[in-house]
Amino acid sequence: MTRTTYARAIGTALATAMRDDERVFVLGEDVSAGGPFTITRGLVDEFGKDRVRDTPISEAAICGIAIGAAQSGLRPVLEIMYIDFLTLALDQLANMAAKAHFMSGGQLSVPLVLRTQGGAGQRAGAQHSQSLESWLCHVPGLKVVMPSRAVDAAGLLASAIADPNPVVMVENKTLYFRSEEVPDTVEPVPLGQAAVLRTGRDVTVVALSGLVPEALHAADALAADGIEVTVIDPRTLVPLDLDTIVASVRRTGRLVIAHEAVRDGGIGAEIAAATGRAAFDHLDAPIERVAAPFEPIAVSPVAEDAYLPRAPQIRDAVLRTLGRELNREGCRLPRPTA
């Protein structure tokens, strides 16, 4: 085992893929210097500027070049600095990359990986802090992954690079420099396979990306009160491992879904609807959702902290689904007696 960060695990996985397959190359803004979060640091020293290509500040051009390269037999890994700027490449990504295989009758494939960074918590304001993964999940032909741990980030990236379809990997900025234990050899993580990170009998919590560690913190706090929580990280949103989620809900009878994106139109609504249909007879309480309010993200530290859902909100949602009311201070009130 080696202690490393989420960011370094991704960089190491990129280097491994580039050593193993000469078709793999990296492109994006300032990637030769490491990019905004040091992910690609050092790659140009080993692989040269032909395989670590700096581009103009044009997300549409970066994505368009990658699509052409992928259709020509290469395996591009492009970086869009912030998911907010994906808006400038959506025509290429949603109308070209995602549909080429279908519209060519299977003659074309687009084996590219688009890495991008989402999430708030760094005082970057409304245009650099959004969580827009639900936009991507709505496009047939795209695969979408959102790792929460370093080992999964590396393993999912390996699988994404090997996949013949376009894959978008959404990385949470607040996770980049968390230190974790990672195996010396990281195995590829199959796309569409969730991870059960904690098992409990009372409630299932499905958490995404940056809210996974928050869900685990909430589970630790609830355990002190004798409440056992199962925590599931889907890891891949498209394809979604619904079977693992449903199997857990059938056992616990309760479900809480937590993500950092705004609640309205979020991926949590899709998970709730699909799970509700598949496990309706096993649910003992309404499904709870923890998400951000439907408003832009403020740059003010106090306002941003109040905006972001965290472990206390997950804990409160678990208590609600168990029928435990809270007082104004967030303390649990006793259950009413008959």
C-alpha cells in the first residue's frame, strides 16, 4: 500500500495508461504544466509534447480535436478545467461524440475520456463551483463516472480509457488533496459497479462524490446512537448500478440520497424514482434527498458553507426517515409513545 492523494492517483493512472498504450495522449489548457490542480504534472517530461498537448483556451476546439483523434484510432484524454466551462463544448460532446456510433450504424467509435472538475467549497463563485453531472447523464451515448476515493479514481480512469465509448469523469475539487492508502497496483474498476463502503441494518445512504466522506462521517455519528447505516457510492452514474442500491433498500427499508448538485432535476431524483419503483413494497418511509438549494453559489465563505450539504444534513435526513423529529438545535427528540 502507498499513501497518496486523489490527484496524484489520477496522474499516476494517466502515466500508466500512456506507458501501456502509445495511442493514449493528453490534451487541454496548460496540461504540460500540470493543469490547475497538478494532475498532469510531470507527464510532459516522460512523454514529450507530442503526447501532452497544450491547447488554446477553447473548450469546443479541445473537444473537437479529441473527437477527431478518437475516430482516427487514438485514445485522447482531454481536460476541461472546470465543469462550468463544459457548456462551451456541449455541442461537440453531446451532438458529435455521444452520437457518432449510433448514427454511423456502428462503423465509428469515439474512445475518448473527458476529465473535468466540479463542486464547490473553494470560494470560487457561481461560475467555477457548479455540479452539472445531471446534464451529462441525460445524453444517451455518454458514460459518466464520479469517483469519491483515490483508488476508485485511478481504477475508473483505467476502465474509461479502455472503453470504446466517450466517458466523462467528473472529479470533485475538494477531494484532490485528501491523503489515502492506495494499493501499489490499482486494478481497473468496472464501469457500472457501485461500492458498498459501510453496511448497516437501519438505513441506506447513497452518496455521490464529495458527499461520500460526509455520509461516512454522518454514519459514524449515528452509530453512537445505535443507528446502523449502509453507505453506497455508485461511482458510475451512467451506467448506474441500481441492483446494488435496490438490494440494500430491500434489506433496510429506508433510503437517503445525498449529492452536492441542486436538488431540482438532480441525479438524486432519478435514483429515487428508479429505486422507488423497484423496491416500493420494501420501503417503510418516504425517500429522503439531501442536496443544495436551487440558487447560484455565493463567493462569500459564510454563504457558501451554509449552501453546501454536509454530514449534519445527511444525519438529519436519516433521522427523518426513521421517524425521529429534531428540535431547533438539531437534537433528536424522543419518539412519541402510543
